[in-house]
Amino acid sequence: MSRTVYCNGEFLPEEDAKVSIFDRGFLFADGVYEVTSVLNGKLIDFDGHAKRLERSLGELQMASPVTTEELLEIHRKLVAENNIEEGMIYLQITRGNPGDRDFAFPPSDTKPTIVLFTQTANLLHNPKVDQGMKVVSVEDQRWARRDIKTVQLLYPSLAKMAAKAAGADDAWMVEDGAVTEGSSNNAYIVKGGKIITRHLGNEILHGITRAAVLRFAKSAQMEVEERAFTLEEAKEADEAFVTSASTFVMPVVQIDDTPVGTGTPGSVALRLREIYLDEMQKAAV
Ligand code: PDD
């Protein structure tokens, strides 16, 4: 059945939603995006995603075509129209259609393009939680502003394909010997009870799930260290896991050919997943 999507002010059947071939998102990947999960028909951490969207737009000198209140209404209407109990809402905003292809930004009164669509997914009972994920390491060849959530996702897509070709689930990207993050998630290790994850900076996306998970870990008296860690350190860790809006907290049980710890999902990761889901479902809107 056709989904209802949102495109530039209108709710439409997906086959009727159209974007120009001159759109800068298409020609230059000149756009940003957000992904918000839905559990029991409610939005998880909408405020966090809305704030990061604002930041991404600001870093690229793009104006938002909607207010945060309007954005919430659009998300809610898409959940209702598509009967989404569990899944994701994807949002993309681009610098719009200036009419001609030109590297220079178009005049500031060019209307941005805004598109939102839904996808259903089995998020809570994802079978990967029990199995744990296998990751392979790849060189991080992305641009240097990974803190901006842009739609230039070709390198993460290549990394994902490299992982699949190696029989793994995902890739961990490595720069100067240190792990930056997963293809579409933040990366963590646990050593001697301490949770270690890369510090914020331009090298990684500032995960909304990461922020919440670290907050919950600290209030549960778990020790957290935000610093770069090497691939070798990760392979010798007791546990590893990733976080994102679509996987929440997901154990990692193998890095390249090395099992992590016992090679099964770790207790810290599983506990954090439980706390995260409990707390975030209570706060869902
Ligand atoms: N990806 N790092 C990268 C490179 C990401 O693409 C993502 C999210 C994250 C985690 O951020 P958050 O916790 O805010 O989802 C970290 C989304 C889910 C995606 O592209 O589908």
C-alpha cells in the first residue's frame, strides 16, 4: 500500500510527491537529514532531533522552512496517516531548486525543499540484539565535518557494502588508528566496567541516542570516559556496542576476525539498552 509522505507543505501519496531535477540535494548533496524512531506510535527524543536539525541547518547557512512546532505536527500526522506503531520517520531538507546548476549558493530567498517519509521496522525485537553485530574496520574516508548530518552518505554506504561483502553487519571507521564511529551509529567499548566512547568534535556525528545513553549511564553510577580509542584497544575490550536512533543500544560481538570479550552480547550494553528504552518510552511524544 502506498504511504502518505510530506513534500513541501503537502501530505501526498508517495507516487505523487515530486522534487525537481535541479534540486541542490540531488545535484550537490546540499542538504541535511534527521531520523526519529517511533515506538507505540510515539516519537522518541523528538526534541533532541529537532535541535540537532537546527544546528545542522545553521552550520550550512540554511533556513528552516518550518518551525519546531510545525515539524512536530508533521511527524505526528505522518505517524497517524500511516498507522506507524513501530518504525522511523526520515526528514530531509535541502537548499532547494535555484533553476540552474551553479556551485555558488542560490539567492537566500530560494525556497528550501522539505520531505518527510515513514518506514516501518522491527525495532524493539530486532533479532540482532540477541546475536550481537559483527563489524569490520575500514578507513574513514568521509569529509571533515561529520558533525553536520548531511545527506552525503556515499562513503557510509560503501563502508556498509564492504561489511556485507566480508559477511559482517556493519563497518567501524578508523582514522589515524582510532575508531571514529560506525557507518550510521556511534561506537563504544567497555573495559574494566568503564564505558569508553569517542569525544565530541567534527570527526563524528553528535548522536542523539549517544547523549541520552551517556546521561543514563552516569546516573546509574557507571563510569564513562569520552576519548578516542584504537582498533587494537577495541579488540581487547570486554564489550563493544553501538547506538543510533534506529538500533538504540546494540551489542557488537566481533571486530574483524576477533571476538569481543566472550563473543556474546555484553551485560553493560544490554543493561543500557533496557534503561534507554524504559526512560525514552516514558518521555515519548
Ligand atoms: N544514523 N553516527 C552516524 C554517522 C550516523 O549516521 C548516526 C545516525 C549516528 C547516531 O546518531 P543518532 O543517535 O542521533 O541516531 C552516529 C541514522 C540512524 C541513519 O542515518 O539512518
